[in-house]
Amino acid sequence: MEVLNRVADSFTAIVPYDENSSLYTGETYFKLKKIDKNAEVINACGNLPEEAEFIKRNLFTPVGEDFEPMQTNNVTLYEASDVTDEAEWLAKDVVSAVRDNGLRYKDIAVAVGSLADSLPAIERALGDYNVPYFVEKSTALAEHPVCEFILNFLDFIRRGLTARDGVKLIESGLFVPDKKLADRLVNYVYKNAITRRAFKKEFVAKDKNLKEFELIRQTIIAIEEKFSLAKTVKDYAMAVRNLLACSNAQVNLTNLTEALKQSNRPLLADFNGKVFDKIASLLSQMEMVMGDSAVSALDFKNLFISGAVGTQISSIPISNDAVYIGECKDVKIKSAKTLYAVGLNGDVPFTQSDTALLSDSDLSVLDGFDLIIEPKIKSVNLREKENVAVSLCSFTEKLKISYSTEKVDGTKNFKSDAVKSLADLFGLAPFTKKTLGLCDNVKSLSDGFVNETTALMELAKNYPQYMLNEKDVQSQVASFYKATEILGKGELKAKANEIFLEKNKVKSIKAGDNLSVSKGEISASMLETYFSCPYKNYASYVLRLQESPVPDVKVNETGTLLHKVNEIYADNIAKVSDKISSDALVCDIYNKLKEDDEFKKYSATPQTKAVLDRLIKESKKVCYNIYSSISSSSFKTLYQEAEFGKNGDFKGIEIEPKSGKISIKGKVDRVDGYSNYVRIIDYKSGKIDDSEESFYTGRKIQLYLYLNAFVSDTIKPAGAYYYPVKDEYSKEPDRFAMYGKTVDTEEIVIATDKELEEENESKIVNVKYKKNSSNGKREPYASADVLSEEDMYKFMNYSKLLSANSVDEIRGGYIEANPYDGACKYCVYGGMCNFCHSEGDLYRKVDKITVSTITKAVDIAEKQTDKAENGDE
């Protein structure tokens, strides 16, 4: 500039400068003044509205007590509860501005504090309200799913065809566009424990889609062979091209692009349309620069990532009439009639993307440590503030500012200095969703019904107020329903009715008998689930919903394996004579079981092998306890996995509910016998609950229900037990080998544990003796889990009476989400039942229940039955 000033006839410089020292450094201005003190200074005149001029002169400048805020209706401030609320307000207000104020979409710009934080919610809201928009940003090629697909295949190759990597390819949507088929194939891979070697072999496990699965596998392996031969960058580039061609990725992506266009997602469609050209160009450049260089799959992956990250894809406006969206400091290039400045939280401008910058809050903290801040850093910050100020001034009619009080993760959010300064300059009091509704209730309600999607969403949100007969919402819903009769040939009204059906907790279904109780049988497990929660029973046994298979071993699956081991062990217990022979038998059982299709996954990965090692260790302990409890007992195992019912070896349990006779079916883990007595044993891998409360409410009814299948005129009940089968991470060791009730005759108690003949306490069941001072005889403590023979029969009878009542309800189609306390803790159907304890839904509970409570209930029921049979009232 000094040279120009010396040699030029005239020298004119246009520089940003204003007296607002909170915005402008004036570096260039003062440098020029120093060069030529006599230089003429001409102030450029702008065409800014007075509100914008006021912002330019005063933004970020501290105001004193005598400061007079500008009074205007053209600048407003909205306080949102969170980013979703803020985005919805923005979308509704844009629709209102176009509909009611005569604006075009192109007359509107949105300056966003941080696109990374706010853009997903804004795009979703604008899409729901059918608002055309254009986002001013570039996206790295590496962020596109096609790149992820290529990188996943490289991982699949270099890690030796692992199941997890194979599943990523299948789920991408680019290789298997049919989502249902992809899901079935993923389930097939996990269910059949497809390992590295298995991917190389023909799929043989039975499935209705087996031919399609095998064709996909063959395609994957054919592509893999090209990669396995690759040695140089050029080889890998050719293999990638082969991957995209053989997988039909471009065709599948084109179909997806068309779907995006139809669903009002033009920017994503535009992004998709450019990606293959960019990938082709990137591969060509890699070949040109390093084509003959020898590389590994990992080296090529890293090279590809570097190129994909550096390759930017810019979008172009899809429509001439679209809302412009950009970072707050970048919107200055666009002059709009109405400017929305949203997401103005924290530090504005946001400087995190530039590691050379410190925010004002950072500078304030450093000032507290008496550190000297490099002046250049402060200058850079001022220039960023200047960019924000210019953007906030780029409106000709209205400025609408907003911020949210909560972040995405629910933590507290803070207003930026920009919001605080603007609020001071214009004396702004923020309005909220609530105050907006109070100011213009009819308009705020109607804005949500501008199209079908948002109308149905609004209907679902306002359902609780509608049920409480709130006047405004009643009018709103009534008006909407009237419109649905005219629009969409009744389809829209049907959708509205479905929403009401979903929001209103369904209590019953039609044809409950046909759906829930088939062939005159019902399972004992179904009854227990029904008592826990009718809706859980409906989802599990009527809809038959199941969790998708996963490669990891789930808790309930370890229980299945432990059950199987215990069953085989008990059948071969004659081979056991001590701890060494017991452990050897367990190892032999596991060696055979791990080759079984059902348990293959335990050998599939290092993680599942670790689980298997832990289970073997636990089984050695549990099985030796089984041996000890049987060897010290007069009871011997009669049956394993004893099934009763129409397809079982034993007759089902006949009950006679009011709705008609029915049989109960089930399967017992183990039945032991002694003399003319039987006892039932159920292996439990989870928490054991043998309380009277759980039995009384039907949640743990199986044991005593099962006894009915094996007790007859000649066979008597001796006990019903849960046998704990827990992994080594259990918090507390079990106090007893078996938990449950024992008939308290001396013969049965000693037959259960022969050591009780000499000792006063059993380690097998909860029975502890004391001496009766009056007659000198031993009898169990009151805390012992024992029942008289008469009460054991009453427990069995109670289980049948309770089952009969539940069958009537199930046949009636009762499916309300009505759980007992604790039933929701591990329930997998919680996302669909609408039960929400935090919103006032109440769990069922019972008061303290004792053995006497149960036996008295049976006595009352039997008396009522006798009266009915005798014709008495």
C-alpha cells in the first residue's frame, strides 16, 4: 500500500471500519491513515433498515443505565425448550410468513449458529412442512454411504470375512436393496453362526430364502476374489470398480435418489447424484499418482479415506424459490426480506472449527490468569464478530432470533453474547411456545395442520388434551376430522383413527379365543406371562414377536445351554463318583454340544469362546451340586424335560373355566421320585423369586401347576423347587441347592436330605429343625419353606383356580398393558405398549401375602363351588 501510494496518481481503498470498536479492529483503516494523514475519508452509505443500522453501530457494545433500547416490532426473540422445538417453530413461522404475509420462500434466509448442532432438526422440520430449502455447505465424499460401503468391504477382506463385517455389507442397502430380505439374511448369518470359513462354503442351513441367500454369498465371494489378487493401488482401484458394478450399487443408489426426491429431500438426492462421478475421479487420481505402488488392503483403505475426506461435494439450489440456510457468519452474502437467526447458543461466532481461534469465553478465562493474549488472536475474533454482525444485518424487513434452553443430550444451554446484546439493544422479552399460543391461539393451533404429515403428528401430540376435553383442542380436532371427510377419499381419516387407536391404550381384541388359545390347549408359560402383564402375553404369544438374532450370546441363551447340560448330566449321573469324574463328564458334554447347530455360535468368536469357558466352569460347580443333592437324597431322577399335554408323554392338566373346559400343557426340567411321592425341579438361570406374593398373583405359578400333571390318587406331592443355575458373576452365593416348598412330614424331609436325620439344618432345602420343649420332638422353624401335605394340595388347587380365571380373560381378548411392579424392567416390548409409569400409569401391587392367605382363598373358592353345585345362592 505504501508503494502504491508513492507511484500511483491516485489510490482508493475500500475498507471495513466503524466506530463500534466491539466489532471492527480498524487495522487497515489506521494503517492507511498513517501512510497518508491527508487522505480524504468518504463514508459509504448503505441501504440498511434502521434496525440493521442500529445493530451495526451497537452490537456487542456494553449498554449503560441511560441506554435507550430501540422500540420496534421488526425484531423478535423466541426461546425454545430444545433444538426440536426451535426447528418446529422455525418451520411453522416460515409457512405462516409465506401463507399470510405474501413472502416467497426465496425472500427468507436462515442463519444458523452451528449447522452441526441444529441442521438435522431443521431439515426434518422443514421437510415435514414441505418447505423447499437450500443449505450452503460442502460435504466430504467420505460422509456418503457409498464410501462407507467400499470401506466396509475392504475391512471384510482384510479381517478375513468376519460375520460382523459381512452383516455391514448386507445392511448397507446398496448391496441388498430389499430391506426385508437383508434382515432375513442377517438373522440367518447370526442364527447359524456363519464364521469366516462358513462364508467360503455353500449355505446349507434350511431357510425359505436359502436360494437367494446363497446367490448373495456367491456374489460376495466372487468380488472378494478380485480383492485377494490385488497387489498395487491400480489393482485395488479396479477391484473397487468391480465391487460397485457387481453389487449393483449405482442402480440401487439411483432408486434411492428417486425416492428421496419424492419424499421432499432434494439436497440428499443431489448429493447422491454426484457421488459416483467423484469416486471415479478419486480412483483415477490414485492410479495416476501411485498406480504401480505395492500396498496392502489397509494401506489402500487409508489412502482412499484421505482422498475421500479431501473431496468436497457442493450442492446447488434445487429450486429458484427456496429458503436459504447457512452458518451464521456466512449468511452475509444473502440479503433477505426476513432473516431467521437460530441456534444462537454458547459462543457466537462458533470458533471450534478453527483451532487457531479462541472464543470470547476462552479469552475471559485466560484474562483471569493474568496471561498476555496475542493481539492477533483478539483481532481474528473481532473479524469473526464482524462477520456475524454483517450477517445479522442482512435483512430488509424483519429479523427473528431464537435460541434453545437445552442441548440435544438434555443438559442446560446458554444464550450467546449475540442474543444478550440484541435483547439489550431492542429491549426484547423472549416469547415461548406457551406465550405464543396465548397471543394467537387459533393461528398457533392451525399452523400444525398445514399438510397431512404435520396434521397427523399434531393430532398425536394433542391427544391427551383432547381426552381432557380442552376447548381449543376439541375445536381443532373436530375441524380436522371434518376436513378428512372431504380430502383423500377417507384415507386421511383412517390414518387419524389409527393414531387415536395407538395413543388410546387398547384393552381388548376380538377373537381372543382363536388367537390365543388354539386346539383346546394353553401353555403354563403363557399363563405366567399373562399374569405378569396381559400386553406382554399378547405381544409374545399372540403376535409371536421375537428379537432378531445377534452374534453375541444373550443371557437367556446361556440359560438354554446350562439347562441342556444339566439334563444330559442327570441322565448320566451314574458315571459320577466324585468331583473329578463329575468335571470330566461336564467337559465331555460340552465337547459334544458345541458341535450342535443350536450352540455353534459359542465357538464362533474369541468373545463367545470366553463365554463358553465361563459356562463350563460354572457348570462344573452346578453339576457337582446336582450330584451331591441327589446322592444325599432318597429321591431319584425319574424324568428329564418331561412334557405333558396332547403332544407330551403325560396327560395335560384339565381345568374348567366359565368359558369352557381346556387343557394346560408344559414341560418340566426334572421330576424326581421317592416311594409314592414326586417332586418338581425347574432350573433357573436368572433371579429366583419363590415368594408367596409372586405365587398368589400368578407370576410364579408354574411349579405348583406342574405338580398337578404328575400327582394322582396313588402319587403324592413331596415338593416343588427352583434349582439355581447362575453364572459366576452372581452377586451372592446361593444359600441352598434348591428353593421352594417341601411337605413337612418327617419321612419326606429326611428323604429330601438324609443328613437331616443326624443334623438340624439342611444345605439342600430351607429346612432347619428345633426341638419342641413340650413333647421333645423335632419340628421345622417357622422360617422354613415347608407346607403340610394338605396345604401343598391347596397350593396346587389354587394354581388351577387362578389359571381358570386367566383363561376366561385371555379368551375374552383382554390385552391391556397392566404390569405388576418390576415386570417392565427387562421387557422387550416396552416401546410399543404405551405404558409409562412416569406419566401416571400405575403398576399393580399386592399387600403382604402369607401361606394362610392362599389357603383361605382356596377354602372360599371351594365353598362357592359347593354352593353352586347344590343350587344355593
